[in-house]
Amino acid sequence: MSMKQLKTLHKFESDKEQKAIQQLQLAEKDYQDNVMRLQSVGEFRLEYMKRLDQRALSGVDSVTYRHFHAFVAKLDNAAEQVEIAIKQAKALMEQRKQQWMLQRQKVQAVEKLQEKQQLLLTKKANRAEQAMFDEIAAQQFLRRNHHR
């Protein structure tokens, strides 16, 4: 494979790696957003329960108490939904990480091929240069011996 082909392949695989990194970053952000959402729901639920406790000290009618508990149940349900979203986001994040790692290996393999190709080209150029110097030396030797 020529250096030009390897360079084209490297660019192609590097572009795919950049896309994989972007997808991983989006998955990580989604995961973190869901973790923050769960934390917010938990904090809001705790604050709401504190308000219920404070109102209970001064007396709460049964309708208000049922409304409080119905709302807390909705918050608990929301928390469960966010926990499901967290598990899904974490699974997607792990999948994206694996995809990125596989793509990174492809890029590294192409880079290794480029290094080997460059080494071969350098050796070939060195041999050609040495052959040219040998030819020049041989011609100079023949000229010197011819003029004697």
C-alpha cells in the first residue's frame, strides 16, 4: 500500500475516531444529566417531605395530606423513571466507549503501517543513495586508473 493510500486511510479512520469520541461524549453527558436529574428529584422530594412535616405540626386535613402523598408518589415514580434512564445511559456510554476503543485500535494499526512503510521507503532511499555513491566511486576509480 502506498504512503498516499495509507494517509487517506489514516484520515478516514481518524475521522471515524473523532465521531466515536463525539458520540461517547454525548453519551457521557446524557448519563451525567440523568444523574443530576435524579439528584434534583431526590432533593425536591426531601424538601417537600420537610414541608409536609412542618405543616403537620400545625395540623393538616386529610385532603391536603392525600395531595401531599400523591405528589410524593409522583416524585418517587419520576425517580424510578430517571433511574431506568440512568441505567440505559450508562449502558450506551459503555457501548460508545467500546466502539471508540475499537476505532482507536484501527487508527493505531494504520499508524503502525505508515511507520513500517516509511521505514521501508527510507531503507530503499538509503540503498539507492549508497548504490549511487558506489557507482560514483567506481567511475572515479576507473578514470584514475584509465589516465595512468
